[in-house]
Amino acid sequence: MNNAHSPIGVYDSGIGGLTVAHAITRLLPNEDIIYFGDTAHLPYGDKSEAAIQAYSIKIADVLLKKGCKVIVIACNSASSAAYELLKEYVRKDAHIINVIDPMITYVAQHFTDKTIGLIGTKRTVMSGIYNQRLSLVNNSIALKSLATPLLAPMIEEGFFNNQISHEIIAQYLSEGELKDINALILACTHYPLIKKEISQFYKNMVTILDSSEVVALALKERLEESELINPQPISTKRFFVSDYTPSFEASTRLFFGEIVHLEQHRLWS
């Protein structure tokens, strides 16, 4: 296991995980961040479990070689498909945090006897993992799930906060599966980028649950428990991609408000 000065690794198929990385830097400004965007294989939501596991192992190897003390799986599809495998693979070399369990804990604690909606990729919704884990800790909560497969590619292509995104979001959220909900889980780390549009659709009458903030809090708790909080008030951020794209670099600059340099690292030569 690495020490408190070691970096935190964060990975996703594309720009969605940047919402998690950004939330981490806001909450834990002293921590060094290494981000890996698997842009060569995005989106993960329509990939097989075996493919996502293979990508995840390769990325974990990259992050472990760079000395990461924690690996945050900043993707719901990868969290459902590869979390248990990565825990076994990494063992004592690093902590592993996924984006599903922290949200399950939060919802179970704050929404007893409520009806909760969930939107995510086909893989996340079809896995039923949120229903399974939520029923184990609080079976008084009704969970209604809807696959929204167009949203992640739409966001990756930069279509948000415009007429196109408004219409697609409205079409999905008007489906009967999401009728009469008290809160909505954004079960894809891309979706915080359209959180404002979603809130506007519901006229701010539905609580929007953003996993990036919940995961950052869970990470802080894990670091504190393990005495791995970095006390040094100087942090660095490095961004790796499996395939360089100008749109990813532009999105990264937008998120962090500074000039960033993308380093390409192919998972297979």
C-alpha cells in the first residue's frame, strides 16, 4: 500500500469521470490526481462485461505503476462490471472505490419510504445492481429505473445546455417509468454535466442526486480512516487518454479552469 503522498487514480471511459475528479479536487485540494480517460473504447455502457473488465485491468495496471494509493472507478458501467474483480486483482496495492456503493448508502440514509428514479446506461440499468444493493440496506424505498443510452454520447459530443439536449432530456424524463418520483439518481458520471437541465425539467421539484459529490465524500472518509490524507498543500493533476481527442482536451480545460496537457497511453500496442 502506498503512503499519504501518493496520488489518487480516477478512471472512466471518457469525460464523465471528470465530474468525479473535479469534485475530489474541490473537497481534497491537497491530493495529487491521475486521471485516465479510456477514450479509445467509449462508451462503456454498450460494451460486454468481459470487455469492461479487460479495459479496467489494463487501466489499473497503469495507475498502480504510477503509485496510486486509491483507484476510483468513476463510471457506473465499470463499477457494476469490474469492481469485485479489481478488488481481488489489486488486493493490498491500493484501495478501490466505486461510484455505486456510496450512492446506495446515501439514498438508504436519506430517502426512507420515498420513490426514487434512476437514469443510466443500458448496462447499468439492465444489471439491476442499484435495486439489488438498495434492497439489502433499505427495502422501504421504491426504485424506478430508465435506460437513457443517448445521453452519454450526446454529452461526449458536446451537446448539452442547448436545444438538442433539452429535447432529448425531456423525451426521456417524460417516460412513465419516472412518474411521481421524489428524487432522481444520475447513475452515470456524465450526467452531472446536464444536472441543471434536468432540474429545470422538474422545475426544481425533484431532488437530483449527483454521484460525483457523494463519491468524493466517501473517498475522503476512506482516506481519513486509512490515515492517507495528504498533508502537503501542493497538488498536481495529470491526465492520460487511450486515444487523443481535441474535444476531450477542451472539456478537461473547461472542468478545471486551467491549461492541461493530455498524455496518450495506449492500453494495447
